[in-house]
Amino acid sequence: MYLEHCGKVDDPKYANKMVKRNNCYSRRGIILGDSLFMSFESERYPLDTRALDKLIDRIISP
């Protein structure tokens, strides 16, 4: 299981690298929603730690 935190999605260069990274994961069989989970934040919308806690709980005890 992988959890990728994407912390600067409002930065275009960072966002492009994030998409490229996700494509690399997919090519290696690491599929979003299956073995890869992602959290996001931007300068305007900080990380929602309650949502992250729920995601981690879901991953650990499905």
C-alpha cells in the first residue's frame, strides 16, 4: 500500500510532476484506489487531517 501526499497542487510544475509520477505508478501495477491512495492540499486548501485519518483507517481496516 502506498499513500502519496500531494502538497502543492496549485504549483503547475509540481502538478505536472504529480501526473507523471502517477503514470509511473500505474505502469508498475500500483493502481490508484487499489494499492495507491492520495491526499492533496494547496495553499488555499490545506490538508484536511480528519479526511486523511478516515482514509488511513479505510486502508488499514477495510
